Amino acid sequence: MILPGRLATLPPSSFAKLATLLDGTAPGAEPISLAVGDPQGEVPAFVTEAILRHAKEFGTYPPINGTTEWREAAGGWLKRRFALPNFDPDKQVLPLNGTREGLFLAPFVVTPESKASGRPIILLPNPFYQCYAAAVLACGAEPVFVRADAASGFLPDFAALPRAILERVVAAYFCSPSNPEGACASEDYWRTLFALADEYDFTVFADECYADIYRDKPPLGALSVRGAPFERLLSFHSLSKRSGLPGLRSGMVAGDAKLMAKFRALRNYAGPQVPLPIMAASAAAWRDEPHVAANRARYAQRFALAERLLGNRMGFRLPDGGFFLWLEVGDGERSALKLWRQGGVRVLPGAFMGRENDAGKPRTNPGFPYIRVALVNDLSTIMKALERMVEILGSETP
């Protein structure tokens, strides 16, 4: 059940914190926002055409399972992308109104009243996508934040947790390519995580929204490593990132058929169905690869520009996946305010995506030294913003 009292304990969201930090301070130049992961670009013509062809279906309640066309398209992409010889789209995939909906509802599918005589625990990487924490608290579980920093390859070391913690775990959120760092899990990492899930009987929530945005090679997916029947796995994917269609609000969850049956039952009560015209457009997007390759090519240009302009400043490194720079600037909050005040550039302090390991000690937040920079604008806008960043922060060291 949802526990409003627990949700009341949530701190403000990352972007509410950013608004508080910057509001009241005039930007030092024409504002440019690199704070939000909101892909910019033209909507593919086939998406608009599909919505127009099916527009009359806005007058019909859509099925919770999605249409046959949508299931075949989404399942077909999963089979191709993750080399899945055994996958049943009728039982192992569901449409979502964006993956945030699914990531929020997922804990309600797996969280009992107690586990190992204690309050159930759900693990989160730290830093993390803020939806995770809200979902954990809403379902009555206890969040445990697992540090992901340079020393751990920007991936959380769940296996290092004490046995007393692991025995109470009912689920673990994991993001690959990770937001904000752009780190990708290796096969060994995935297998270690699944071995842990098997030993301690918990579910892996694999947030793989950035799976089709990468530099050199496609990131290895959870479904590929786990293999059918995908026990203890729910994998989440999105057209917001893959296709640059955040306003479509269209994603999917796939995995263990038994868990999917529970998810389907929950969504019959709590999940808004995806409108039929949106499903038609989504099916077209899942079937089409050229527009995704074009998106990757644009991101490659943006990263090449960032590498040229930033060089070895601010701990610059190219991520393996995703579209963020995770720049080490010493004090992310101070630097974000400075960039806004002097250059009108809006970025997100890394600490706003993390939690302190020791309360009251900001530097124990693994995001403290960083800023997150979203390379989602057109090339000329990104160039202008990065040039301002170099001028304002380029001489500083972490």
C-alpha cells in the first residue's frame, strides 16, 4: 500500500533543488539549459503519421496488454537487440506510459510486509534516478543506497553489503548505461548481480532506458545475460531516449512471466493504459532502426565536440553510454551556481542525484564533486554552452 507519511519524508526532487539554488540569481548571459535529459530534435515523420492514422482510436479504451501489433513490434525489438531465441511477447512484455510509471510501480509487485523478520529492503545505486527512492518509500520498504563512484567504476557493489542487509532485500534497482555516469555493466557484473538475487531471493529492476545510446558497442543487456525464463528480472526500456521521443510517454517492461502476470494485475487497478494511437506510433518506432542510428550519430558529434573543447579539464571522460557528461569540479553545487551567475548555463549538481553516506556531511555524497551536463541540444547550442563552461570553470581543479 502507498504510505503518504513516508512520501512526506522525501526531500525535494533534483530539479526542485536546482530551482531553489538558482532562482533569484540573474543569469550572466542568455540562458542555456543542459540540466534536463530532454532529447531535442525532430519527431520522425512515421510517428506523426501513425498517430494521425489512428487518431479516431482516442475514443476507445486501450487494452492493458497493448495491441497485438505493439506486442509484436516491442517483442521483435527485444529479440533482435538482446538475441533472445525464447521470448513470448504475449506473456513477457507490457506497455508503459513512460518507464517512470513502471519503475515506480515495480516495488508494489514484489514487496511483502516483512522479510527475514524485518522491514523489506530495496537497494538503489547512489547517485540514482529520483523516482526509485519515491517508489521504495511509497511501498513501505527501506531504501539502502549503495555508493557508485570512480573507485567502483561508477557501478554499485551490491555484493559487498553485509549479509544481514542482503537477507532482507526484496529488489535492487540497477541502471546500465547508468544515469548520470554513463557506465555499462559487463557480463561478469550482471552474472554476479543475478547470482546474488538467486541466493537472497530478490528481483532485479534493470533500468536500461539508455541501451541504444552508446559510443563503441551496444551495452550488454540484462535479458541477454539472464536468459529465458528471466527469473527475478524486470527490464525497463523507453522511447524517450532510444527514439528521442520523451513527450510520447511510451516505454515497456519485460521479463519473468510470473512477475509480469503480477505486474499486469496491478496495472489493471493502478496503471493508466497507453492510448491506441500512441501504441501505433510506438510500434512503428520499435520496428525502425535508421532513426535510432541517426540519433547515435548526432550524440557522437556532440561528444566529439565536448572532447575537443573540454580536453583534460574538469575530469572529462567519455561515457560508454547515455548522453550525459559527469564532470568533476570539486563542489558541484557551487560550480552550478557559478555557471549560472556568470554564464547563464544551467547544469545539475551531482549531489542533487545522490545521498550522503553520513548525515550532515555533504562530501560523503558521491555526487558532491560533480555536475551532470546533458548533451541533448543542437550542436551550436552545446558549443556555446561548453565554451562558456571552459571560460568559467576551465582553470579550476577538483
